Amino acid sequence: MELTKDDLKIIIKEVVGELGSDHDRLLTKQQVIDEYFGITYKGAIAALNSRDFPRTWLPGRKNPMYSAKAVEQWIKENTVFGYEKRK
């Protein structure tokens, strides 16, 4: 029996629903920019291209994906308040 794209979408939705909110999401570069930076692509690209910015390379994909939890952690670790010096 072959599964159609619609069958796979239903299965994925059910599995994701069962995992609950503790599971991590993989985001595209544009989703990271929209959800976490809220600035233009040009403004966010320096952060996204920095050596320590978390990314995941999946087989068969041309571009990396970004773990939502890892992005949130990176933002926490790289946020500077007031006149603090960066690490």
C-alpha cells in the first residue's frame, strides 16, 4: 500500500500532536527571521551566518534547518543588557 502526500500529512499531524509541546521544531531560515528576529533578511543574516549559530544539516536538503529550542538558547546566551561586554 502506498501512502499519498495527504496520508503522510495526516500521520505527521497525529504524531506531532501526540508529542506535545516538549518536542522541538525545525525551522527554515525565513521562519527563524520572522519568528525570532522580526527584522529584514539583510539585518538578520549576520547572526544566522555566525559560526556559533545553531543549524542542522539534513541529508538531501540544500539549506540548513534550525532547531527552535537551540535558537532560543542561542538568543538567551547572546543577549547583552545595558553596558555589559559581549563574551
